Amino acid sequence: MTIPRSTVLLLPLALLLVGCQRESEQKLSYAMGERVTNGPLTYIVVESAWSTQLGELFTARVPQNRFLLISLSVTNGGGAPISLPLFTLEDGNGKQYKELSDGTGVTNWMGILRTIDPGQTQQGKLLFDVPLTAFKLRMPNDGEPGYEKFAIVDIPLRIDSENSASPLPGGVLK
């Protein structure tokens, strides 16, 4: 049996289109609290909190803008250890802000060296120095730097009235 030449030429194109269709069907934007699967990693953004300083009195750290702390849980469902890079926030204008590499003053800071073994979960807080606004947290899969794919979690600007009443340094805004 001979397969027509046109069928042989169109088969790779058809497979490519099917692959693209499945990829575009994957949800890429999530709300806080939703389970986010990106490659072998599963993320849950638990909460976010704003702060005007970290630490107390003489050891206090003061941000250039505001500190934004994001509580996060990451599970490695793959078969090999995965190292997580520093995360990035993106504002409504597309400007990106890298996670701070110094977590001094943050309880349960996730750290800078984050290798998660297969089947393990790591929980902790990410720290950013950013303007007071809504953001999108970019969460990578296990791809090589420059080739990773990102899932996005919306981090809304949420200020609780009980915490925003105090303009004093050290007041935490959620």
C-alpha cells in the first residue's frame, strides 16, 4: 500500500496543530487560593500581605516602596529534584519586579536556594519591594532559564480596613 505524498507532507502539520490546540486550552491565569499546575510543579498562593517595614526599631528594614509578602506552597510532582528561581511580579503596565534575595525580618522566608525533591512540598513566603497596586505573580515550570513557561496568579490589591487605619511605620496592610 502506497501513501500519497500529500498525506505524508500534511501529517506533521496536522500533528503540530493538534499539539498547539492542547497547549492553548491549558489555563494560564489563576486566582489566589486556586491549585496551579505548571509542568511537574503545583503551586498554591495562600495569601498576600503589605508591610511598611520588617523588624523592629533599630533593626527595621524599610522598603523603597512597600513590602509585599506572598505565602506560597509548591509541590514537586515530577521524578527529579527541581530548583526554583526567584519569582517575578508584573504590574498592569507590564513592568516586572524581581523577588528580593534578602529575607531578613521575614518569618518563614522561602529562601534563595530552593530545591524541591520529588514528591516534596515547600511552603514559605516570598518578599517583594513594590508600589501599592495589583500584580500578577509569574510562576515557572521546570524549563531551562529562557525556555520556561509561566502560569500567572492574580494578586489583587486588598487593604483590610482594620490594618489600614494606622499610618505608623510597621503597620501591616493586607
